Amino acid sequence: SLATPKWRRVLLKVSGEALSGDGQQNIDPKITMSIATEIAAITKLGIQVAVVVGGGNFFRGSTWAGASGLDRATADYIGMMATVMNAIFLQASMESIGIQTRVQTAFKIAEIAEPYIRRRAIRHLEKGRVVIFGAGTGNPFFTTDTAAALRAAEINAEVMLKATNVDGVFDSDPKKNPNAALLEHVSYREVTSKGLSVMDATAITLCQENYIPVVVFNLQKHGNISKALMGQRIGTLIDQ
Ligand code: UDP
């Protein structure tokens, strides 16, 4: 049941891959609508929601760097633009069911979105608007997980909720090892020392240094976003 919310302000990270659903197309509107409806229910309870979207469903810089003369920085800029496409799509889905949203991008795309302005983002959240952050950190060589950790710290989010295609963090790769076990709780240090592939070291370190717990959970099961947003036990909790 959606009783008492645990959080007041959350940062939801949605990976690009999760948006592609069964992978038939880059974006599955069923997924974006399901995200929108879950967020709608949550914002009505007064929880402030900021979203960072990935772009891996369209383009991932590291995959393309080197191809046809693309250097890493150039490839990463294309990757960041991919995140903006997801941000605009997600915004449209949310607004179609009446959720007020703003997209803020880390570099200017003035005709389409607001530039990232921290204090304005916080103001939007206080007014109950969902803020979607696009273009990652605005810098090549970073990831949207790092962008999520950075924005979470900047807006004083109490938690980072990382929505993925898997149930959480496993002790080994569940795609390779059928006996891989889901971990309910791991420390930041274990993630780094055991090399658990959940997010990059920069992102984990930022969360650790700013005392931001991370919940990793499966986006593909309807209701999970609500559970994570409500602070119910789900997926894997990463903290001290
Ligand atoms: N990217 C970047 N700087 C950032 C965030 C993202 O250069 O701060 C680029 C990078 O090329 C990355 C791509 O954008 O591969 C898409 O982001 P990411 O791979 O993090 O998306 P996700 O895995 O969440 O779908």
C-alpha cells in the first residue's frame, strides 16, 4: 500500500536501455507511459521527483569512439544528445497525463529546453513539477549515472533510485551465471572492492562522499517505481 512516503525529494535515474523495453525500437511508449503514470501517483503524495535519463538506447559514446574517426569526446557529445531525445520523449509522456514537467539540459538547447540552473530546478520541484535533467553532466568521459549522482547531490535529494533492466545488484553476472544471487544490501566500498557492475566508480564515489543512498531496482515490473519512490524494500540498497 502507498501509506507514508519515506522520501521527500528523490532523484530517479532511468537508463536508456530500460526505455527500449523489449528492444524492438529505441523507445517503447508503453514504458514511458508506465513511468509517467507511476510518477504521477507519487507526485500527488507530495514527493518531489527529479529524473536523469540515460541515452544508451540510442547511442553510447564508448561503443562508437574510434569508429570512422570519431574521437571519444565527439562520440560522447552525440551520446549526450541522445539523452536529450529521451528527456523530451519522457516529458511528452508525462505531460500527456497532466504532470507538469520541465526539461533542463546541461548544455544549451534553448529552443527545446531550459538550461540547467540549480536554483530554478529546486524551485520547480518545490512547486510540484517534475524536473528532467538531460545531456548528462555536459562533459564527455562521464556517464549519466555520474550525472544522476551529481544532480542528486546538488538538489539535496535524499536518495538516488536507479531504474534498470535487472532486479538489482547480483554477486555475479546473472546473464552468465544462473546461480547468481541478488544482494539486498551492499556498501559503497563493496561495490568498488568487489567490482560489482552496477555503476561506474565516479558515480559511486560521489554518492558515498555525499551520503546519498542508492536503490537499484527493475523498471520492467509495473509498480516498482512507486515502491522505490515510497521507500519500500525493493532491489538492492547501497549505502554506508
Ligand atoms: N555522456 C557523456 N557525459 C555525461 C553523460 C553521458 O558524455 O555526463 C554520453 C556518453 O557517451 C554515454 C552516453 O552519453 O555513453 C549515454 O549515456 P549513458 O551511457 O550513461 O546512458 P545509459 O547507460 O544510462 O543508457
